[in-house]
Amino acid sequence: MDAIELDDLSFFDTTDLHDVEDLLFLPRSDDAPTKPKKRIRKRHADEMRYLQATVADLTSQLSVLEAKKLDLVVCSKWEHIARRQAEEAQVAIQKNQRLKEALEEQLHLAQSLQKIFAKKTKVEALCDDVFVPCHLSMMDPIARAASMRTLLDAQYAKLESAFVQYGMVDMAAPYRRTDITDEDAYSRLLLTHVGAMVAPRPVAAVAASIWDFLQLETPVVMPSFMMKRLERVDEDVIYMQFVAFCPGIPDMRANYCIGRYMDGDRMSIVMRTIEIDEPCAHHAVSTGDSSQWMTMEPTEGGASTLIRLAEYIQFPDAPGQSLSQYVLQIFTRNQEALEALTFATLFPGSERPAMG
């Protein structure tokens, strides 16, 4: 054995054998590394036991959830029934509330109508609460038109009330009534006139013809009255003057603003006196407050037109002198002449309908 080998052997002489055994786990250069098989098998067994425990736990939880699901389904059916009944109860409550509101509204309307029919008719209430513009000629055109429109809108809002007070709501044609009352406390006469008739044409033709007639493109001069247009404010508002010739007493005049209103297949015309601010060629006394409401609507079938009219006029009356019958005669004469002229102009060749 050469020197190098002796040196290698001398290693055993100086090294403890136990230390050598501790180094045996190191792989030798000519040996491949080996896996600890027992440790791997133990790890697999632990993992299997864990997975089995997990599966058992999840299976137990699933069983609990399935049981709760069955209970939930049973409870949901009752809950559904309860919810449906609650919704039906809520709908019933809402319907009852709407019915209650409708009944209260009908009751209020009935009470209002009862008050209207129970108390004495006061025609002044139709006009006294409306501001009548004066000196319109001093206004600029825009303000003048606005004032007239405001006045007419206020009168149009009273149309239904006027028809209720005058008994014209369900009045059948032909019908006519004229009354005059002495109001000594105000030194005036109050004349009221209502009428209903059927024109032998559809409402569109009648409404257009009457509005064209009220345009007064040329003044209308009759033995008992005169009408002329003072201004066409716009396509739905006219300003005109009416003068009644009264033998034996001063002539009477009134300036009217006239408005047209459309509501479905019904046309309404409203007239209201305004402050006298235009010169008149005749020596005439101005009348007091005056308003007129007229409606045109189709009759059943639509071939004819029902025309309803209600108006009042205040005339001055000297104390101690009763002019009521004379004024009534003048008004009746003028009204008949105006109706004859209107139908002769609008419906030439047609027989004038009865007015009652």
C-alpha cells in the first residue's frame, strides 16, 4: 500500500466510528438519491383521513340543509298565500278609498246644486265680482287685448253656473222666456232672457256662420237697432257697439266684447259690456251691466244644432217712473228682428225654427 493509501487509512484511526455512521446518509457519487417511502405513505394516509373527514362533514351539512329546504318549501307556500291575501286586501282598501272619494265628490256636488236651487237666483252675482276695464281706448293694443281676454275668460268660467241659474241645463227646444224686474234700490231695470232652438244644420256649419255674422264686416242698420264693429282684437275676440232706437226716450247703447270658445264639438260665444270709450253718432244713454252666454252643440244624430242662450241686461230707470213694460216691448221687438235677420243671413231659403 503506497503512502497515499496509508494516509487514507489513518483517517479511521483519528475519527470516531459513530461519526462515520452519521455521515452514511450522504449519497455516494456512484449511487442515485432515494425517497423516504414510509414517510410518503404516511402523508398519503393522513391526506385520505382528512378528505374522508371533510366529506363526512360536508355530507352532514348537506343533510341539514336538505332538511331545512323541505321546511322552507312548506313555509313558503303559506307565506305565498299570506302575501297574496295581503296584496288583495291592499287593493280592496285602495278601491274603497277611491270609491269613498268619488262618493264624497258626488255628495259635495249634490249639496252645491241643492244650495243653488234652494236659494233665490241673484243675477248680479254673475258679474259683480269681475273687474270691468274702463277707458280701454287709452291702453296700448297689447294691454287692451289682454284686458278683454281676461274679462271674457271670467265670463266663460260662469257659463255652466248661468245655465243652472236660468234653468237651461236640460231645457228642450223650442223655448223662450223674457222677464223684467224693477230694482228700485239701484234705480234700474233688470231684464233676463233665455231661449233654445234647433238649427237645421250641423254644428260646425252653424258655428262658423254665426261667428262670421258677428264679424260685422259692414254695419247692420235696422229700423229698431244698429250694430257695428269697433275692432277685431284677434281671431277669437271682437269689440262691437249696439244701439237700440227707443221712440219717446233716449236711445240706448252698449259696447260689447265678444269671445269665441271651442270645447270639443261645442262652440260657445260669450258677450260682456265694457266701459263706453268710443264715440257714438247717436245721442244715446249707455245701458248698465250686461252679459250673454250662447252655446252651439250637435243634437242626437249630428244633423242639427241645439242653440241655447241666456242673457241679462241692466237698464237705467228714473225714480217714480216705471219703464219696465216699455223696455220689455223694445227688447222683444229688437230680439225678434235680430233673430229674423240672423237666420235670413245664415240660412237663406230655410224655414226659421220655432223659439217657443
